[in-house]
Amino acid sequence: MFIWEQGSNLGHLSHLRSPIQAAIEQGHEVFLVARELQGIPTVFGNLPIVCLQAPFKQSQVFADQSAYFSMTHILFRQCFSTTAELEMYICAWRGLFNLIEPELVVYEHAPTALVASFGYGFKKLLVGTGFSIPPLPSRPDSPFAIFITTPRTPENLALLASDDQLVLKIINTALQRCGSSSMGSLSDLYGQADDQLLMTRPELDHFGPRHSHYLGVEVMAAASAPVWPCSEGPKVFGYLNVFPSLEMLLQALQASSVCALLYIRGLPGELRNAYTGDCLKFLDDLLDLRLVAQQADVVISNGSHNTVAHFLQSGVPQLIVPMHQEQLFVGLRLHEQGCAVLAYQDQPDYASEVKEMINSKTLKERSLAMAGQCALLPKIDRSCHIHNVINRLLN
């Protein structure tokens, strides 16, 4: 049974592709319980899997994510906020567990499902990036999964310890009402897992490097080759979602005389018509990113983990405009290492950032150096490792 609960778009599903393929090749029946069903055909094609809709919090009150200091705040804001609410989700998830009767459950960013799993005897495997598999605290009394942007002041640490206890009380009260034993700490939420598949690189771990096996990122599926709109100017590839100051970025690109191919989800027709030109072209379908990495001088994205990782190990400088906290952490990690220019989604203009990404020799040198470091890291046979983990857990 494979679960995806939190997040959006295809990245989370793509992390489940290799484990699902391995389970099918080993002869197991596979159930996929997913937050969003529309991307399943794109990622899994005709693989023989049974697909079900995941229960998840659908009435989120969106707040300024800069106020989130740790994963505890994500749990409280995006997963469950009251005991009664959590109890409902536990019942829904346990209904699925009892229906499917899994021997192994694989979790991709699925914290509420992990709460519901507490006390069950089936094997548990975590899959995903550093953000969806937070590291366990080094000490039992340390706050749970503090974000890299959170100042470690005594006041903040005391606040986080208090918030941990509040969320732990919500969890334990709901578990007790459902007839289950209590957790000793929030670390038990992820500590109950039998193993994990960390699908990232140490340079991009949202919480910083940790002592663990990093499996890298999924190889991008083949697609169309890039056809650049003009032969002059630096080649810029954009892979973006619509954000508040998108038009300001388009203005800066237009003014900089670059040769740009832009894939922008949800792009309004009026923006497309206004900025399409001889050297700026909008795409309807995503390109083969491996070929893009061989040809592009710069890449612009919102900081989607798999996209950033792909171009990082290809040595392509990046401009990152994050739209939420998870993407911000990726951008910060890359910016710290000199491989990316970091901008924000509500800036009045992007002229200086576009100029830097195009002209900075240091940015190019650091990006190439980082790609060289990536190439020197010990290689793990990803497919073999995943097969071995699943086989060990089920035998």
C-alpha cells in the first residue's frame, strides 16, 4: 500500500514510481492511495495498480508560512488542528488499512496516515525528500524537526517545545479515543518506520546533511527536445507556476535580450500574448530536461526539488523564485553553496537577479564545481537498493 497525502503536483508521485515498480516486479499486489489522482496516468502509465483517493485536510486556512518554525507547525496547520478532526482522519485511514490489509505501507509525505498507523503491525517505509522525512532529534527533549530558517534562541526553543507538547496531546487524545496506545514524543511519528528511502542529495536536504543513504533523484522521463526561438543571447529555460510578480519577471527577461523557452503552468492568455516574441517562447508541454540541461545557460524555477536537483548535478546556474517554505529551503541551500540566485515571488522587479544569473562568472563556476562534486559521490544502485529494501521488509 503506497500513500501520498501532503503536497501537490507530480514530484511526490514520482518518488513512488521506483518502489511501486519494484513491488510489482516482485509479484506483489499494489494499492496507491493518493492526494491527487489526475497525475497518476502521467507518472505510472499502465502499471497494474489499484488507485484510491487519500483522506486529507481540505479546509486549510492559508497563513504566512514564515511563521512556521518547525514541522510541528506544518502538522498543526496543514494536517489536523483539533482532536476531533484528527480522530475523523484516523478512522478514515484505518478504514483503508482494514480494507486493504497491507503487509507493507509506503509513505510519501503522509504524516496523518502515519498517526493512524501507530500501533499497527504492518511494515512501514518512508519515501521522499528531506522535507517529507524529517530527521529525528539528537536528544529526546529537543524540539522536533526545526527548520533551517528558525533562529535557535532560548525563546524560540521554549516555544517549540511547548508547541510540540500541544500537538502531541492532540495526537495522543485522538489515538486513545480510537483504542490505541500513546506516543512518547513526536519523534515516534516517524521513528515507527522500519526503513526509509531518502530521494535527494545531501546538498539539497531541507534540514541540512545527515548521516543517511541518499539515493539521489529520479531520472527524468524522455520528452521532446528543446527548439530555441533564436540563436542569439544566453539560453534561459523556465519551469514555473504562476506567482504574483510573474509579469515583472517576464519584463526583465524581455529587456535582457535572452533566448528563452518558458513552461509556465496556468499562464493567463493575456500574458502569453503580451510577451511572446522572437526570442521568448512559451511551451504547452514540458521538454526533455536532460537535453535542456545540455543546452541551457541558466534555468529559472520555483524551487521544485526534482527540477533543482536535476540541474544542480548538470552544472547549470539557477534562479529560484520559491512559492512556499519547502521550495524556499531548497533555494536557500543552493544559494548558500553559490549555485543559485534567490528571488521572491512578490518583488517589484527582477532586473538585478536576471542580470546576475546571466553575467555572474562565480555563479557558473560554483555550479560546475558542484556538479563535479556530485559526480564524485559514491554511486548507489538505486533500483537494486529499493528492491532489496522491499524484499527484506516483506520476507
